[in-house]
Amino acid sequence: MLMSDDLKKALLLLLVASGAAALANGLRPDRLAWFGGSGGEQAVPGGSELTAPRSEDQVLRAWRRGGAVFVDVRSQEEYQQGHIPGALNIPAERKSLHLDSIVSLLPVADRVILYGPRPEVANLYVYLLKFGFSSRHLETFYPGRDFLKKHGRFQKGRKP
Amino acid sequence: MIPADRWKYFSWVLAGFLGGLFIYSGLLKIMDPAAFAGAVKNYRLLPAVFVSAAAIILPWWELAAGVAVWIPKWRRAGALVLAGLACVFLIAVISALIRGLDISCGCFGAHSHRAGLSTLAIDIASLAAAACLLIPSPARPETRGGPGTEGNTLS
């Protein structure tokens, strides 16, 4: 059975860890706001705060019109199998290895459309906000399962 | 019944794996708290006002408890915390699966996979491992000072 000694130690552990967490967060330049995200501290994006995803038609129109930067958040292998022409490949799982590509986006960041599976898109979305991108300029698109593979207009080398 | 010496080695191996897993997981989240906050928020279980606080504190609890299970005198306390954390994660993943949420599990920062059956398996295994570490050693008496106290090998 659990002894009160173990419980006391567990509570002490949680208390010390919470103190360390508060200290570490306070020392971070990109610290999170504890409650709500006001006062110049970083608010928590993600989930419902992600911009509403674009439809396939909207993506097609944006591609034809130009001016938007497409970012494919899938792996390099998936990207090579078919992607939106001109899209940059910044795999969400290896985003820290693509800092140059991210920085190169900043001057042209009026409209950046992140596309791929939702978790990866959310992952990179959060990361880009940390780099100074505004959520007003970030858009999301979740292509259907076979959209990029089957849609001839989106095969590599072809144009819509 | 498992002999005391075997139990000792078993608990060391178990503590090694469990502690390592949570230390690794905690460090990844500590390095990128905003991403973890996004993952917590995606579960839609906590009121928005508490998401940041959870994202700041939980990884440090994981780290501290992971280190604690490596220290014999703190092993049961660490296992107690880890069991609690595993229960919380398990409930979150099950609720996400029931609601059909297509979200990142947030378990390992940027290396996280989709919340699914594999996440569920990891959480159940973690909970089982933490529960094993809470079980007194065969040589550890329930009442201190009773017969067999000399054989206490766990702590």
C-alpha cells in the first residue's frame, strides 16, 4: 500500500517541478502567458484558433491568381510524389532544419497557405507564429486523402 | 512469487525505461512549449484559460517524476506521479478517439504522431509500468519493523 511518506514526496516533487516550470517559463524570451495570453506574452494558437481551412476551389483560385506562397508540410517523400506546383516543402517534423526556408518566407508572407494533414499543419502554424508571422496571413488547407495524388492538375510538372 | 533479487533487477529495468521515456518526452515539450500548448488545446478538454498553465507545468512534472524513478528512495513517489500523469493522458486520448478528433497526440513534441491506438498502447504500458513500481517488493513488508524487514531491497 502507498505510504504517507511516498505521498508527501510525490507532492513535494510536484511542487518543486512547478516552481522550476514557472522559473523556466519566466526566463524564456518566448514565454507563454499563464492564463489567457495577454500583456505582450505569446497567446496559445492551435485548435479552433487556426484559420478556417480553405476549400479545394479556393486553393485553385489562389494558385491561378498567384501571390500566395504554398507550403507543403508533409515529408519529403510524400512531397515528391505530388504537390502543388511551386510549393515549398517544410516537413513539420523537421521544421527546425528548414529555418532558411522559413526566414525566406517572411518578406513575402502576405499570404502563406499551409497544406497537409491537420496535425502537421497545426504544428508548423504554431511554429511560424513564433517566427513573427501573423495569423492574418497564414491560411490552412487539408487536402483529401487522394487529392494530391489523383488530381491530375496537381501532379508534379503539370499545371492546373 | 518473484524472488526479491529478481524483482530488484526487474524494477531497475522498468524504472530505467519508464523514467527515460518521460524524461525524453518532458524535455521535448519543455523545448517547444507553444507547440505543446497547441496540442493540449486540440484535445478540447481544458478551458482555454488553463491550457497555457498545463503546457508550462506538465512537462516539468514528467521530467521531475522521470528523474525520481531513477533514484531508489524517490522511486515510489515518482511512480505515483507518473501513474497519475499516465491516467490523465490515457483519458485524454480515449476521449479524443471517441470524439473522432484527428489531432497530434503531443506526446513527443514535434515528433508526435496522430493520437490513435499506438498512443493508447504507450499510455497503457506507462500506467502498467508505473503501477508495477508501486507494488511493494516481495521482500518489503507492509508494516515497517515486522518480520522480514532485513530483506528490504527496493529502497
